[in-house]
Amino acid sequence: MDTKKIVSGALVIFVLYTIITQPTKAADMVQIGFQGISDAARGIGEFMTELVR
């Protein structure tokens, strides 16, 4: 349980540090993440459409 809190805290600190020191790079990373989620959702939608046909 303590290890999980330490890892979570370190991740939050890293994210905040990246956003503060390199906001452009952080924005690019977020955009890439959302693009990946969008592509995955589109793929699932296409798969379900073909499955129903």
C-alpha cells in the first residue's frame, strides 16, 4: 500500500514538473494520448459495425 502511494506521488510530481518546465511538450503528449484514445474508439466502433452487419 505504501509503495503505491510513493509511486503515485512520484508520478504526480513528474507530471507537474513536466507541465511547468516544458508546457509545449506536455501539451503535445496530451494531444498524442487523446489521439490514441480517439483512434482506439473509432476502431472499436468500426469493429462493432462490421460485427452487426
